[in-house]
Amino acid sequence: MAKEYPIQNVSFRGETDNFLTEAGGGSELPKWVNDTAISVNAERVYDQLELFSELFSDANRTMPVLTEITLNKKATAKSHRPAVRKMMDVNSKRNVLGVTSVGKILVKIDTANDLKKMERGFKVVNTANLPKDKKIGLSAIENISRYKAVVDDSIQENDRLKLQLVDYLNSEYNHRSRIALSIKCKEFGVELEELNYASSLRLFSLEHVSEEALQAIASMDCVLAVRKMPTIEFETAPDEDNSSIEVMTPLEGATYPVVGLLDSGVGDNDYLRPWMIDDEDNIADLEDEDINRSHGTAVASVINYGDFLENKDLTKCGPCKIKSCIVNTDRTQIYENELVANIQNAIAKHPDIKIWNLSQGTTKTIDNDRYSDLGIALDSLQKDNRILICKSAGNVDPRAENQRITDGADSLLSLVVGSIAHKKTTNNDAKENDRSPFSRIGPGVENAVKPDLVHYGGNMDTHLSLFSEWGRQFCRWSGTSFSTPRITALAANLNQMIGGECNPLLLKALLVHNSDYPVGLSKTPEELRREMGFGLPSVITDMLNNDADECTMVFHQTLQKGTNIVSLDFPYPQSLVENGYFIGEITLSMAVNPVINAGQGCEYCQSQVDVLLETYDHVEHVQLGEGMMRNESRTSKDAVNVLNASIYSSKAFKKEFAEERMLIEQGDKYQPIKKYYVDLSKMTDTNRRKALGENRKWALKLTGLYRDAAVQALERDGEVLSQDVVVVVTIKDPRHRGTIYTECLDLLEQRGYVHNDINIHNDIRVDN
């Protein structure tokens, strides 16, 4: 059936759908809070604190003592953090600075007086008389020790290094630590340069560091970590053959999508010259003899000629105008801090360009519980400039033991792209549509979905067709460098078709929503998610229109802390009922612009949104002011979330008995992009009777959640907490009766939702 009906932008209905946050939780203590734990922990931590007293005997001390708390493994949930903080934030100071890793908290102690007050908090005589929060705090804090800086084992003398100072959340202490570091570096002849990756991330580049200097600098109170500066590496140039593809040229007066290319430059050839915006920007300030445009030209050729070069409709994208910014050279390696500075300068120079391609990265695989500095820098650029960066997942030797993505590909806000095979011709090749053997895999930090998407990037022996600097075709390269520009082209074309101000969140939501795993792959869902993220996007022409058997609704919302969304009469078509029960296929995708904080370690992502699509029997009305009630209307207590995977299988996942760590790993917690697909006919019989009776109502709910550091920023600094959210919902009729699109639009009208066709601009024309 032809897709000729535009998808719908839908607005929530103001006060009708707003739902004020209501207090929850009871007075019962967690099971791990008991008198034994309180007494044992209190005595141990008191003794450990006493050992710090000698550190304050130095009259010349001007900096706090940095310590690290180890929490009970069951006490990592956000709800327990205030009790921990209350034990350490003495004398109205903000001593809890952040999270170093899972279950580890960084705490400063300013003075001997502050230390004494902390000690008194752990002096327990009678556990029975302790308030609830004190009991939780004492049971949660198991150990406290002096913080020891993380230092890479592989550092050799005179390596370029990257040092991170602690953010004291205090401008005076930050200033003092900067001066102290400068003095120490000057003492040992170390060259020091301050880096600007992101706010709250205090990074420095160090050169000419001897072993003695490294030991002295790493032992400073203010130093969190000293690591080798990652390098960016590139491939060599290929051989070429003549090309038979026709040259495309833009039509005068027509408008085209625009892409910023952060690469090694683009060759001046007939195929690409007409599509380049002005002169190339040599952001890296390289000499002519140091510029090798082979890699950048190949990437640009995929953006504009990708389908022609493979002679397949892989994206059905039109050509883009391309702004080439030289941020590196593939003749020699460059350091991460140089690449970051070049990218920052390129984006600052072209604020009008909103879609950027970055087909480079480091060779260092990510850590399990720490976001990379490069990933944080890319997120900061996207937050500050409202742009979208499409970033390669990285290549790996298929024989390597660790095949996870590398630093930079853990960027939460970028679309990170892996590679699948376009064809198979040898035994070494993966089969068509399977993961390319060289494509790095996820998950990202804290089990985040990375890569986000995949596209065709070649195979082990069977390579892609690309353009050389001189416009000749060659088939010598494969890599995620060349799957990424296909996603970039899709994002740019999608942005052009929608029109108006670029909305990166909307683009990500639509690309993920219109992605799926290729058919014929015998892999588990976990393997597919780890290797392919949310899958392979459809062609551009299928993304913004529905057929008569489906309806796609796009909801935009800025979710302020304290106000959630409960839309009590979500428009689910009544015609999708069979034998007394609702049927239908539902795809729901959500993209969130979360609160992020580079100073919070593995808790870098400071917020999330839970989305529920529920059925329920009736609307309950309550008297405002009863208990914690702040909303007059709500779903009845029999509400069932149809997106819950457990009701479609016999093995239920009981979240209420899971620890916070398990929720992160299995429950999609603190993930900026989420996607659900359910077929209501696959629900178990028992749950179908509970959830899908034909008289039940439907509700869409969005609930914001914020981690402790974000809440503290609100309470102490007045920082406004909010999250932009885009939710895309598609309802499909498996019986193909041709009425669903019209019925959904009628329900939107009847129930007071403001909606309109998504704008589609068709002004992409070429001469060839």
C-alpha cells in the first residue's frame, strides 16, 4: 500500500495532560538497613576518619583533602543519596563532589573542624533513637579512604598526557588548584596547556613529563587522573579506476540539505566540486604538503553518490551541499586535544550548519564506568550549538579480544554508526546484511545502546565503491567511516524535508523509529542490540508518510521537573478490536535531551524520562489535598503498561526487587533514546484478559527522573531542570482494513489534541 498520508505533529493539551509530581515512598527502611550494619559501619568509618587528622597538621595546607566513599552495593539508588550526602555535607558545605565509579563517591574535607564534625556523625551510642535518614546513611557508607589519582599503567617518559583536576564546585578552590598545578609543572619543566572540552571537565595537556614529575603531579590532592593523550589514526590512500557515474550539478535557485564534513579535506573533482560550499576551511592550519584529502573525499562521495556508487537504493537521498573543514591529516597521527580544538573551531565558524559528519576516532576502547573526554566534548558541542553529529563507531581487527567501541563513540547525544556488509564474495566476508567483521560493538558506558544505528560500510574482502581525490572510482576501502555518511545524508535530507529550525532530537527520534534489523539474521535480541543498536534505517521516502493502515503521531514536550505528562484519553482506534480484545502493532520511540554533568563520572547522564502506554478501566477522581494528592484525575489502579516486555512472555522481570544497577543494565534506565515494539496479539492470555478488554481506556504517560547532583544544582544554585522530549508512536492494523489513519485523526480532533501534517519540502533537484 502506498505511503501517501503525512505523519502528524501532535501537541499535548496543556493543563489537561500536565500531571504534578506527587510524593511517593513509605516509612519502611530497606532490608539492608539494620542495627548490625549501622554499628559496624559507624565504628569502621569513624576510625578511618580519625586517620585524616594528621593531614591537617600542616599549617601550609590550602587545599581540601580528597576522599572516596565506598557504598553498600544495595545503596546506589538515587533515593538513598540524600542520606549519604547529609552525613558528609557538614557546616552547610557541599562536600559530596561527584561519583568516581559505581558505588564510589568523591568527598572533600576542607578543614580539621569539618573533619571533627564528620567524625561526630559516625559516633553512635544508641541505634534505636536514630532518625530514618541517619540509619540509611550509616548503613550505606561502608568505607572512606583518601582518594588516589588514576594513572595509566602504559605511560612512558615524554608521552603527551591528559590530566584531570577535580571540580571542587567552589571557584576559589578551583583557582588554587590551577595555580598549584602550574607551579608543580614549572618546577619539573613540564609544558602545561589548559583544555576546553566541556564545562565541569577540568582537563590539561602535559608534555615533557619525566617519571619523577609524573609521580609528583599524580600525588597532588587536586588530581583525579593522569592518562595518555589518545591519538587519532587514519588509513592510507587507495588505487583508482575510471568512473562511469554521471556528474550531478545543482540547479540554480534550488535549495539543498547542508552537511559539515569534519575530515581531511575533499579533492577538487568534477563530481564533488559543484556541491562544495565556498573554499575549503583549513581549520587544522596544515601546510599543503601535509594535506591528504583521500579519506575526506571518499566520505564526501558516499554522502552525495552513495546509492549510485553501489547501484542500489540504500538511502534514496538527494545530494547535499557540503562544507569541508580540514580538522586532521591522514599523513601523520594527531592528538585528541588537537582534534577537539579543531572541531570546536570549525563548528564555531559555521553556526548555520546543523548536521556534521565525523568519521574519525581514537583506538582506545571505552571504560565500563567512565564516559570518555572526547565523547563528553562532542556532547557539549551538540548541547551548546543545537547540532547533530553523526559519529563512526570505529574499526577493529576481527581477531581482537576487545571489540567494543572506542572513546568518542560513547557520546550520548551523537548518532553513532556501525557497519553492516553490503555483499559477500569470499569466505572471509560476513554474509550480506550481517555486521561487518571490523565494525566495533557496544554496549556503551552504563549499558547505553551504542552504536545507535548501522548502515552499509563494506566487508572484510569485498569493499565499497568510492571516489578518489581525482574523481576516479576505487574499491579498496571498507569501514564505519563510510557507513556513517549514509546516516549523515539521511539526517540532512530529513531535516531539509521537514523544514523550519533544525531539531536534532526530532531527527534522532525519526531515524531510530524508522529503523529495523535486516531479515534473515539468526541472532538473539541482545546480540542485535550490541552489534547494530536500533538497526538499519529505511529509505528516506518511507519516513514521513503513512499508508491507510497505520498512523504515526509525533509528540514534542519540554518536561519541567515537578510536572509530568498523563494523557488520559490517548487516541487508540476502537476498530482495532477482535473477539472482544484490542489488537494492533505499536512502535514507540523516544529521544530525550537529558541533563548531563561531566563532573559526575558514571552518573554523567543526570536525568531520564520513563514512557508508559497504559490501558485502564476508568478515570479515578480524588479530593485534592488527601495525603500527597496534587492531581484530581488519574488512571484506575488496574492500569497495565502494554510496553512492558514481561507481559508478552512467561518470565516476568520484577523491577521492584531489582537493585539500581540491575535496572540500568536491563531496564533502559538513563538512556536518552528508547524504542519499543509490541504486537498485542502476542500478549499472554492472562495478561490479555487484564489489559486488552475492548472497553478499556488508553493513556500515554511521561515521567521525568533526576539524579541527586542535578537536584542539588536546582536547590543550591537555582538551576532550572527540564528535558526536551520527542515521542513517536505508530499504530498499525495487522488486518489491513485501510481505516486506521483516518480513525486516529478523527480521535485527535474529537479529544482536543492540536495536530498538523509534518511539513514536507520537495525542493531537491539536480541536473545530470
